[in-house]
Amino acid sequence: MKLKHSHAVWLMVLAPLLWSTAGVVTRQLEHARAFEITFWRSFFTAASLLVILPLWQGRGVWARMWQERHALLLSGICWGVMFTAFMVALTLTSVANVLITMAAGPLLTALTARLVIGHQLPVRTWGAIVIAGLGIAYMFGSQLGEGGVLGTLVAFCVPVAAAINWTLVQRSQRSGHQIDLVPAVLVGAVLSAVITLPLAWPLSASAHDIVLLAGLGFGQLAVPCALAVVCARVLSAPEVSLLALLEVLFGIVLAWLGAGEVPSQQVLLGGALVTGALLANEWLGWRERAGHYHIETLEADAGDKR
């Protein structure tokens, strides 16, 4: 699946919108808590991908997974850490605090991509990261005391694992052979489910909880994570991570409207900075690509006339 840059951007807007439903849905659960929430969500993610992958990529996907097992295992471990840490953190602190902590991802990804694969960032992207970071720091200062340190530390595992994962995807795309890392989402879901099942036992989720967690497994993880990996084939690792920041804003708004977790004025103002940084980065990038296309068109026309 080869996407145009603009299409990849829009899909990377859809992915965090779907990711952001986790907080508000979690607040509607009756009995499931902590590790049991993580287990059921990961279990249903794996079950969904066991159906989606062969329908999408054919039965040969299993053979390819074995051939690419080393890269898939590394990426899968990253996904497993993200799946587990995110849900556990939601049980320890507020939705806003978890999402704001996760928003450190773009800076971590940019630094990781720079160190590992020597990725050069345009000035506009560095500027967006700095501005978004200021917005996040402003929000973070008002939220840390409300949620406690433990939830924040657990949540911080998510952007660390994400930075490694997006850089791994980019590195695989730059290698001589293309590696399909979409199945790594399946590997991560299986690892997360296996690790958390003993910690979640005995299971106490109600039928109501299981239905909601099945929805999270399919619509909040399986589909958007696969979309994000596909988009990472077109977008740079820092750009993917920067667009993923939209989950912060979407998640805070959904938790506000659906679960009554009212964000503070600091969160709203900081969120405005994050949004502005994202929009400015994409607008400047669009102008830059449009300018290059215009120049190339003029040069091609001039060559034809000669």
C-alpha cells in the first residue's frame, strides 16, 4: 500500500482519533481493573489481527512473519510495552496526565532517529517540537500533582517505546529490503496479553466490560496501529510522532465530554499550543512540497521546449 504524503497525513489524524477513545471507554468499565483491562484489550487486538492480516495480506503473511521474525520481535516488544504501560497508567492517574506525558514522544523520536539513522529534521519540524514541548510542559505542570508520580512514570514508558518503534520502522524502510512491520502489532498484542494474564487472574470483568474492551481491541488498537505503521512508510518518524500528539487533544476532549474529567485552563491553553504547532508544521510542509513540485514542473516544461 503506497500512499501519497497528504493521504498519509490524514490517516495519521484518524489513527490518534481512534486511539483517544481508550480513556473515555475505560471510565465506563464496571469491574475490570488495571492488568485485567490490559489483558482483555490486548487479547481482542490479537484476535482482530489474526482475522485482518490474512484478509488484507493473504495467507503468506505468516511465512513472511517468520522470515522477518527478528525485526518483528523488536517492534512487537515496543508495541507490547506501549499497550501495557498505557492502560496501567490510566488506572493510576487521570486521562489528561497520561496523554500529556505521552506527548513527549516527538522530541524523543526526533532524538532517537537522529542518533540511530542520522535523520535530518527541517527547521520547521524542530520549531514545532519546541513549541509543542512548551505547551506540554505548561499542561504537565498543572497535572502532575493531581495524578501522582507513579502513573506519570508508567505513562512515560509509552513515548520511550514509541520513539524506538517509529525509528525501527524508518530504519527498515531505508534498508535494502522492505520489511512489513504491520504484523508487529499482532506480536505486541500477544506479548502484552501473555504477560498480563497472570497478573490479571482471577478475571472479574462483566459481560458489559468485555464488550467495551473488545471494541477497544479492534477499533482503538488493531485498526489505528496498523494504519500508523502504513503511514510511517511515507512520513518521517518525527512527523508520525508529531501527528500522534493529536491523541492528547482528542483524548482530553473525549474524557471531558464522556467521563466528566474537566481539563484545567492550563491544559486547554497548552493544548492550543500543541495544535498550533501541528498545523503550522503541516502547512509549511505542504507549501514546501508544493513549491518543489512547481519548480520541477517549470524545469520539465523548459526542457521540453529546448
